[in-house]
Amino acid sequence: MIAFLFFCCNPAPDKTGNTDTTTTTVTANNADPLPSWNDGNVKRSLVDYVTNAAKEGSSGFIPAGDRIAVFDNDGTLWSEQPLYFQLFYSFDKIKQVAPQHPEWKTKEPFKSVLEGNLKGVLSSGEKGLFTIMGATFGGMNGDAFDKSVKEWADTATNPVTHKKYTEMIFQPMVELLQYMRANGFQTYIVSGGDISFMRAWAEKAYGIPPQQVIGSSFKVSYDSTGIQRLPQFEFMDDGPGKPVGIYQHIGKKPVFAAGNSDGDYQMLQFTSTNALPHMEIIVHHTDSAREWKYDRGSPIGKLEKGLDDAPKYGWTIVDMQHDWKKIYP
């Protein structure tokens, strides 16, 4: 639960990502389907896996209906520092509606949010963060929430990189998504983030439609005015919750899974049990110059057990510094 509520802050990075704004569209016929990946074992294994999965008669062939690929979002498809981006939405939303709530000037944790006192916000603990989430993710019409998130994604910027959050998606992973879809894979997001928050912008950013996004969720109800989001938490799609979410929403075991932290461990483990040819990758944040460098002991995106057990399960470690030519589009 604390992981979902973004319970801590990591130190700032040395530098931000690339300035190249060129985005490559990948099709199955491109000479190089993954141009933002450096040549090497990781890129070669990805291309071989996708190619063989789509090639009838190959030992790695997978029937089209079984080509299910699942991707974590935070830290796997876009950055997640210095805090999960969903929390920044909550902070920005509180500041936006604060004039309607004069009592927030003296009431914690809202007082700390309005003062920009991150330490004070986090010191409010799980109860305080639930209060913030309830005020910004619950208690509004579903359509209004969707509109609010889309407007935020179009304008808000990260306090460290000063890029829009949707400009901090990982170009190599976008290429991989496009390449897999061009070869008959169905691509899903399976994230600890709020499902409605991601559905508002994921299709525009990744080409993944709302019905292929699985995430944590608040309770909702329906009345004559539409869907109403309630300030009550319902489902946590993290850790062991990820295989549960996959089972409930997809109904098939994935053949490909991508994550970056120990919160994705069970999803990768679950995929590893597929009798069909399968592949699992872990995006390892090793580039402090172009993005961030962190793993063990990190309060966000902690990666310990995954690193330790990757050889046992045959999981592929993607070294961002070594394997990616560029980070952002």
C-alpha cells in the first residue's frame, strides 16, 4: 500500500534525458526494428524472440491469440523520479482547487502541499497520503476526472527535468511496444498506478488503448449523472496483485513481461510459468547522466530480489546506460 502511495523521495539526478525529439515509428518491415537500442545480446534476444514468435514452423512460434505482453508503467515505460508522477498530479490538483477550500491553509496534510513542504507531506504518513489521494482521485465524476488528468498531462512538467511527464516516456520501450504489435502481440499495461489515471493518456503516449490498461483502483458507483469515483480504495495492483489483475482482466497467462522493480517480481514469475515460449525483462536504471541511477535500497523502484533471482529464472536485465542509445523521444 505504501508503494502505491509513493511514500518517499529519491535524491535528484545529475542530469536529464536527451534533447533529440525524433520519434521512430517501427513496423515489422523496418531494417532495424529497435533503432534506439544499442546492438548487443539484449537487443538481439528481443528481436529473435519476437521474430520467432510470429514465424510459423519456428520452435519459438506462439499462436496469435496467445501473444500477450504485459508491461509495468512507472520506471518501465516512463520515469518515476523524484516521485511517482501520479503523486505530482495530486499535488498540482490540490493547489488548483485550494481556493475552494480555505480550511486547507491550516489543515494537514494540505497545508504542507500548498507550502511545497514535501517532508511535511510525507511525515503525515499513510493516513495523510490517503487523504490527499481521496481528495484528488475520488469524490468526482468519472468524466471530470478523465478530463482533469488529460489537461494535466498536456501541461504539467517534472520539477527536475522540466519536461512534460508524457515527454519522459522511454523511446526504446515505445519502439518495443510498436514492434511487438506489428508482429501480432497484444500489449497491456499492468501497473500499481491508478487505472483511470493511466487510461487518460496511455493510448496517446504508448498506443495502448484504455481496455488494455490494468491498475490499482478506487471504488466507483453509478447514478443518472454517470460514474462517480469514491474516496475509498478498492484494489492494489502491485506485487502479488499483478498476477491477480492479469487473471481477472485478461484471462490468459502472458508470454512476455517487462518490469523494473521488485513490485513486478510476481508478474515476471507468473509469466515464467507459461508453457509457451516466454521472455521476461527488467529495466535496470543505471544511467545517472541521462536519467537516474538506483536499485537496491531505493525508496522508489527498489530492485533487489529481481536482480538476485534473474539468473535463476532466466530473466533478461536491460542496462539503460549500456543497452539504450537514447532515453526519451
